[in-house]
Amino acid sequence: MGPTKITGSKYSTLPKTPTGITGLDQITAGGIPKGRPSLICGEAGSGKTLMAMEFIVRGALEYGEPGVFLAFEEKSEELAMNVASLGFDLEQLQKDKMIKIDHIHIDRSEIEETGEYDLEGLFIRLDYAIKSINAKRVVLDTIENLFSGLSNQNILRAEIRRLFTWLKEKGVTAVITGERGEGGLTRQGLEEYVSDCVILLDHRVINQISTRRLRIVKYRGSQHGTNEYPFLIDEEGVSVLPVTSLELSNEVSSERISSGIVGLDAMLEGKGFYKGSSILVSGTAGTGKTSIAATFADAACKRGEKCLYFAFEESPNQIIRNMRSIGIDLQAHVDAGLLIFYASRPTLYGLEMHLVAIHKFITKYEPDVVILDPITNLITVGAVSEVKSMLVRLIDFLQQKQITVLFTALNFNAIINEQTDEGVSSLVDAWITVRDIESNGERNRGLYIMKSRGMKHSNQVREFVISDEGLDLVEVYLGPEGVLIGSARISHEVEQQTGIAIRDQAVNRKDREVHRKKQILESKISGLRAEFESTEEELNKMYEEEALKKEIIEKSRDEMIRLRQDLKKRNDNDN
Amino acid sequence: MQNNADQPVRHDGDEHYYLKLFIAGASINSLRAIENLKSFCHRFLKGRFELEIIDIYQQPLLAKEEQIIALPLLIRKFPAPEKRFVGDMSETHILLKGLGLTSID
């Protein structure tokens, strides 16, 4: 709200009446001056009457302020029919005494002037209409029709001046419409001076594409946006886009969201992008920008977030089919209501109209993630500078809403792409570029992070691989020959694998030899052991024989002793 | 205008005129218009006119019904077709021509 409070709290600010027209109240910081006349001027078909009517109808419906519509051009029934397409039921509102439409018919051919006159009749009619419904709002559409009905310019000019003063005295908030004149804002060059607020409508056709624009030319006593703002007239009335906010004070989030590609997240400190940031993915044709975008959308939907996908190149069905081939099922998200596609041909509207349409969709669906694929197609309907200014405003709007946005941009060739990228790239928070790297007779994709604000991102090139399982980033091989990618990288990997196999084999051979040697030694050891065993056995045998001999000898000696003793005894006995 | 430029039928003599003059209160223009018109009628339509003077302030609804913007406004209700004049009725020749009268000087 900041800028609107510039006058400070000490002084009372100009009271304003909200118009209820989407966006207009934001540009005017609250609406048109309360109790004063404002002028809406523009060429035929620029939407003056509709805007004025919406002011009255919205006033009645949304702010409970009755309004008088004084129509100089169209009859009440015609007006009712014209605005019925916007869902405004004028008949009912008139019955409810919230709106009074008074058709003023004036035809020069039926009137002759004879002498001095004034427009008191108009004042009386208006006064009566205001009093009958206690109106707070008044529209005079188009006041200069008086000049075609009456010829005395001096009288008319004086009377219109009087009318403006009179309206102020009445305290009604008035909107006067006026046809754009040559060299001035209005044909009479009068209304713009007596109005307190002047809104100029414009309807331009550039390259066969029409764009409606609105500009606040003057606003007494109030700050207002001075730029040209595009506006759209559709089935919901007028939507003005307050494209550039007056300050750079958006809230920022330090929350991180995954890109859906593991390798890419790894390059971004392993966490992914900041929530509410803007991401640009640029690359030449066929580098997989849409695949990156779809993967990002898929990841968002898988987190349960809402994603709005603006497709300017392919139809939603085409994108869904194509993404199925890399293992991403977008249809499931569409069915779950998380993914909403909005496809339109860039040439259908002007650039500004696209912006208004995008704006409306975002406001309607309140997504967490928005994808624009590709923004470069919009350049077909506008110059690079226009696209840039459109994107500034879009990014601004999205950041206010904390919506993460991913743009894809097609680079046509090396020279232009640098310029285009630079034009847009200064606006975005993260910029990823996918480049075809042509070498050894093949094209491969290299992915770089050109910038990523607020994080230590990787400065390395990764090879970007699209397979049936989705997207992945592969570290490139950095060798003496430089960066190797594609089949060169694969062949290098094969080479490395062969090397490993050979090394393994060598190790195996050594192992076997050791094993064999061990076996030989072991067999030798067992031979020796056998030898030792036989020697031992021999020795044992000898030892046993000796023991046996000894035993036998001792036995026989004992025997002999016994025998000898027996003999002695016998001899003694004999003696 | 188309009606009077080469009007084959001339309203000279017997035709009866029914005129309505709308005014806004007692403004200078209103008073001047009443004065001018009365003298006009007495001079050119003597005895064959009916003049109704209506103050729109008193009957504001009439302003819408009669599609009134500029005042004073004179409407010739009869003879048909309806003719409208705005102003203080000071330019007699326009009235004469517009009403289809020839001057009888």
C-alpha cells in the first residue's frame, strides 16, 4: 500500500470513489475523485461507453450507490442489450431503482434556433433523475453530441462549464465520456479542462493485432500511474492491468523448491530454486526446454501444488503425449485438477492482451507455479523491447503473489540469442541455458546455469540426457582432450571399464600364482612331513625293539638268577 | 426544414395553430421568449392560435417526455408535423419560415 500514503497522515487526502473496474482502482490508487467530474475520452469503439456503464453497474451492485446514465447516443434498450453480454441486467437494476437510464435524443434537423437559449432542460432532467433514485454516480455519454444537435458554440461551451460546476455542487461522482478530437483530447477541447480526472482510452492496431490501452492523463490532487496500461473487454467487463507496480518491495521467500531433475537440484546447492523466483530456460530448437518445463510442472503437481501452464506453441494434448514418451504423466495431474493448461496462438491477441489474459487466469486459479512455454513466440507479436516490458510487469505481478514462474525461450542463432537473452535475462532470478554441442559428428545437449541469484550454483557444464525415464544430468568427462560428451563420453567410460577389467585380470593372475605356489609349498611340506613320519616310525621301531630286547634280556637274567639261587639252595640243602 | 422549403400547402389564412412553449422559471431567456412569442402570435396568427406556456421546474417529468434539453423551447403541435424551436424567439424570420407562414406586411 506504501505509495498511496505519500501525503502522510496529517492532511486529509482526496476522497475517492472506487469504480469497481478490475485494475483501474489500483492505477488510480482508489478510484476516481469523489463528488467530482471525470472524463473518459477516446476514439470511436475504444470502450468509453462500456467503461462508463460498468462504473454505474458496479457502483450499484458492489458499492450500493445508485447511478444515473444519461445516454446521448444509444437508447436505453440498446444499451441494455449491449451490456447484457457482460451479465449486467439493466432492466432489473432499473426496477430496483439502482440505475436510471435516460436517453437524450437531439437532432439538429428537427430544431431551429431563434435567439438566446440555455440547457436548463438538461439540468432539470438530470436533477430529476438524480433525485428520483438518490443517485451518487452520474454518467453523461457522450456530452459532445449536444454540439451536433445545437449550433451555438458559445452557448454550449458556457453551459457545459456550468454543468460541470453544477455536478460538483450536487456532490455526485460523474463520468463524462468524450470523443477524441484532433490535436486535443476531446473535440471541443473543453471537457478535459473542467474535469478533475482524465482517462484516455486508445485502440491501436500494430501488425494487424489490436490492443486497447488506457492512460491517466491527469488527476488533480492525487498521485496516479502515468503509464499506458492495456485493458481487455471480455465477458466479464473491462479489466485493466496495473502492469507496473510503483515500487520494488516484494516479499521474498527463502523456501526452496525442486526443479524435478535431481542433477539440476544438485547444481543448485542440492535444493533447487527459490519459491517465488523467476526462471528462464533458454536453448536452441530441440534442446528439451519443454521437457524441462514439464518436469518442473510434474514435480510441482507431485508436491500437491497447483500449476498453470501457458502453451504458446503446442496444444495441451500434444504436450501431454510428448511428455508421456519420457515417462511423465501429465494427464493424471490434469485429471486431478492440479495442472491447468491455457493454450493460445500468440497471434490471436496483441502482447498486452496476452498479458491481461495471463493476469486474469492467474488471478482466477491462484497457482503456485506458472509456466510460459515459450515466451519467444510472443516476439512474433511484439518487438523485443515490448516483450521485455511485458515480462517485467508479469514477473512483478507473480513475485507479489509469490508464484514461481518458469519461462522457456528459443534461441534462433548465436548472434541474436545473446541479445534476446540479455534483454530478458537481467529480469529473471535464475537462468539455465541448454546448448547443442556439436562434435565428433553428433549433437549433444550441454546444460549450464548462467546465473542463479542468491545461491552458490555450480559453474560446471553438465550433459543433459533425455531418456525414457525422464531427464537427467550427467557429469561430463574432463580429460586432456577437453570436455567429453555423448558417445565420446560413453566410449571413454567403456575404455575406463576395459582398463579396470584388465587390471582385475592381472590381479587375478597374481592371485592364482600365489595360490599355486602355496599349493606347491604345501605339497612339499606334506612330503617332508611324510618323510619325517616314516623316519620317526623307524626310530620308534628300533626303540621298541631295543626295549623288547632289554626286557627279554632282563627276563632271562632274572630267570638265570632265580635258577642260580634255586641251584644254590639245592646245594645248601645237600650240604 | 424539409417540410417547408418547397411546401405546396401554404398555411395562410384559416389554419389553427396549437403551440407549446416550455420555459425554465423566470429566467431572462424565459421572460424574453414569452414576450417575443406573444407579440409574434398576435401579429401573424391573430385569432387562430392557442399557446400553452409550461414551466419545466413545475413539471420536471415533462422534460423527459418531450425530450427537452435546451430552453426556452417552442413546439408546434398542430398543424402536423411537429416543429421545434429553441431560443428567446427573437428572430422572427426564422419563426415565420419555420412555421410555414408568409409575412403579411
